[in-house]
Amino acid sequence: MGKVYFIGAGPGDPELITVKGQRIIREAGLVLYAGSLVPEAVIAEASPDARIENSAAMSLEETNSIMIEYALKGNIVARVHTGDPSLYGAVQEQARLLKQSSIEYEVIPGVTSACAAAAASSASFTVPSGTQTLIITRMEGRTPVPQSESLEKLAMHGSAMAIYLSAGNPSRIQEELVKGGMGPETPVIIGYRIGWPEEKSVETTLSNLAATAEENGFKRQTIFLILPGKNKETESLLYDSGFTHMFRKGED
């Protein structure tokens, strides 16, 4: 019996996949990748003997059928998803079908676009003596979002936010965050196709979020980082010479 690996391929940069994920792709007899979001460069090291299929046009039943077929033949199956499989992925329903067929599977984490976008702009979600919380969310579209998790309600926390899958309506993002009490000068980073050759990061403020997105033509594969602590000039206690911890006694 073979095994299915759900692999987080990262945001697009083939060097941002984990070592383990890349090893599984090399060993796989079937590489099934989400071609609409995962560039071919990520799977370039697949074996020349492997079957490689783009799942972009496939249904859940079709992807399940081909994975089971190859696993039953004793093959390693690399199911390659964008970002990290635990965020806005379709792993849960795929795993459920594999369980029903007694197929073993494992999930390999990946770099999600929120972290990649923050790194591309040298930004931090949390800051000393400031926000210590990151909210990862999306705006309601064809996929419903619980009313208790609306952007307006989440914005009331004043925490850092990473907003996925919402580029189709930047005006509404801006409107809901302002309604939730976030100030118009709140720093915002908009990341477009982060990790791809054409990646672009633009820094703006909440009051200019919609205009900036529209001016740059950011319509898809865009993430919005809301960073209320970005411009705070505070320092961590960890490296303060007067701070004592288990590895160092602070100066008197």
C-alpha cells in the first residue's frame, strides 16, 4: 500500500517549499498539483517516471480516484497545494475520502502567503508592548463567513490581520475595517502574487487601501496585511540588558 502526502508548496517561490515536501515530490509516482496556484517550477524535480497531473480542472471525485489508484499500486502520491494546507485548503474532504478507502495520508506544512508577504516587506505582525495577536481571515464571497467573524467585528480587537481571498472587493474591506474602529492611518501592506517572479508589495494606509489596490490592478492572488503596530518604536525585553531570564542575569 502506498501513501498520500498533502504538501504545502508555499506561496510560489520554489525555494520556499520545505525540504521534506521537495523530497516527497522527488519520490512520488504521482504528482497531483493545483496548477492554477502552484507554478510548475515547484514540481520540476519530480521523477521523469512519475505521472504529473494538474488538478485545476478536476473535481473532488476525480482527484480522489487517481490518488487511490496510485496508492493502491504502492506508490507515493504527492498532492501539492499552494501555501499551507491547513489554511483555505480542501484537505479535510480529500482526507475523509482517503480514510473511507483505508489509504494512509500525511500533511506536510508549507509557508503561507501571509508570512511570505510580511517577510517580503520586512514587516512584523506582533510588536513589543503592542499587538500580540494575528487574525487570519477572509471576507464573505461565494464562501460564507459566520456573522461573528465579519471584518467589522474582527477589527474591533485592534489586532494585526491577514485578509485572504478578498481582492475582488477592496472597498468593502476598507469600509468594514473602519466601521470596526480601525483608524484611517493604520498601516497596510498589499501583497500581490508573493513568491512569483511578478510579485509586488505596496505599503499604504487603511484610508487608501481600496484606491491602492485598484490603481495597481490587484484582482486576485492578493493578500492584505493590516498592521496596527508597524510604526511603533518599542523594543523587546528579551534583549534588554536589565532583563533576567533563565539564560542570562540582567544587569543591575
